Amino acid sequence: MIDVRLQLNYSSFALEVDLHLPGRGVTALYGHSGSGKTTCLRCIAGLERAEDGFIQINGEVWQDSRNGLFVPPHKRALGYVFQEASLFAHLSVRANLEFGLKRIPRQARRVDMAQATELLGIGHLLDRHPQHLSGGERQRIGIARALLTSPQLLLMDEPLAALDSKRKSEILPYLERLHDELDIPVLYVSHAQDEVARLADHIVLLSDGKALASGPIGETLARLDLPLARGDDAGVVINGTVSAYDDHYQLLTLQLPGSALHMRVAHAPLAVGKQLRIKVQARDVSLSLQAEEHSSILNRLPVTVTQEISADNSAHVLVRLDAGGTPLLARITRFSRDQLQVHPSQTLWAQIKAVAVLA
């Protein structure tokens, strides 16, 4: 477990959080600029010192201000990836990586050079110098250098913010590999919901220095009491399990978690049992009183209405649905709500017009 209690006061801003986070996987610190994401990360790293703070990472205490304990940054077993990789320009990629590796005694190394270069796909870059790398390549080197310190915790402060969309799409698969193949917990700061939806297992929603919510990403994105649900990008993230593949139509069948319900999505073949993360936008879900048998809409699921609120404009409402234990959101007009007489506990059919494969 990661336990973080921080209270830090500036003249125009105060950070006050009390977080209990998973000790594995990716936790996203998400919020608008100025919400406290980076300040929280810097406190965990020891680069800022909270006046009242307690930080414990999987049993190791890094700060306990009430007992006079503060472990300095260089003695905290962490890796820090900034927006800019800040590589040493006079050193080759190999020498940059060795700089991180040499800090760790051989017997304490959890990640070696071969593993880091393979995970980040940088083996062919080892003899180059930073000025001859693209922005995405430099960032991958920076991540590898952080990993080679064999951290107990990896902190990533908007690592894709300085990259264009093409470079982001190049580096995201490597971040997914870190998630899948390394047992190192990651705290990932971002204000980009698409990155968070693709990478995170757990999300902390920050606003004005306080945590509005903290929880598993699928459940938290579906909460109608949070601002995430009210915007045009509102939607849910689902981790489905491949149960079949239709080679003729090139369609995967995904079983929803803990349910007998299935969805189909156009995709290349994947092995049965493989996990696939998808996002269903609220605007892509329509509702019907009965199953429409003759329709181009591929996915139609029986659902139960659990909650309804007004959307961010007066013409629409947001409806939270339960699909065999998986939450869904639907954004429909107030007219449609009234025509269907939508109310809690009502049984309807959700027609899902589009499914975005995230990873």
C-alpha cells in the first residue's frame, strides 16, 4: 500500500490530501492545471517538504513529520520522470543509462540494462547522443534511466506533455509494457483523460489542492457526482477478456468482468483469455425499451438504470446504468428521457454505437 498524508500551505495555494493507494499498478493523479498534482508528486519525492506529512511506500516510511522523520530525496528508492528527459548531452545513451545504474549496488538491482533497453525498445540507440534523438526517444531513455535505479516507486510527471500526438502514440505502448511486465508501482500525473483511461488502474481526482475522489478507474469515471461525468468526454473504461474471435468478420468477443455479458469489437486476432481495455463514451450509448434485432449497432446489452443527473447543458441528461455489474453511462436528451420514462431500477437495452480500444 501507498499511504500519503500531506498538508502544505503557500500564500495562494494549499495542498491537503490523505490518500491510501494500491501498492502496485498505475495510479493517475488527474486534474486541471493548478490542482496540486505536481506538488503532491514533489512532496512524495522529497523535493518539497510538507509541514504536516506522512509518506509510506509498501511498508517503508519516507516522512513522518509528527515523529521528526524526513528521508532526503537521494535516499528514497524512487525514479522520477519529468516532462523533459534532461539527458546529459555530452554522454552517449549508454553512458546516460549507466549513470542511473551505477547508483545501485549490484546485489540490490531489480532492473538490469538488458531488461530496461528491451522494455523501452532502445537497444539500437545506445551509441547515439541526445541531440540525435527525437523527443519520444529521449523520453524513453529518461524512463529507462529512472528504471535502472531499481526504484520501489516510479513517479511520472506528465511525461508525454511535451510531445506531439505522433510521438505520444509511439511511446504509449512502451508505457503499457512497463505496466504489464514490471512489478513497480507508478504514480502518473496527467491532465489528459485519454492517457489516464489507457494506462491507469486507479485514479485520484484533484481540484484546488484536495482529492475529490480516489478509486478504481472504471468505477470512478462512472460516478455521476464527479465533474468527469458531466463533460462531452464522459465515459467508462472496461477491461474485457477475449472469449472468441470471428475471423471472417474480424471481430473480437469480449466478456465483461464478472458477468456473462459480451461485447464485440473490430480488432486483429487475440488469444482467448487476453485482457483488452476499451472505452465506451456516454454520447455513444443510446437507450431502448426493447432489443432492436435489425440494426447496424453491434452491441446491445440489457441494463438497469441506477441514477440520472442533468448534463452540462439543459438539453441533455446523464444516466448511469448497470450491465451485469459493469457501470455504463448514457448521454441522452431530456426528450428521450421523458419518452422512455427513465427511472431508477428500470430495465432497458443499451445500444453502444462505438467502442474505442485503448490498449
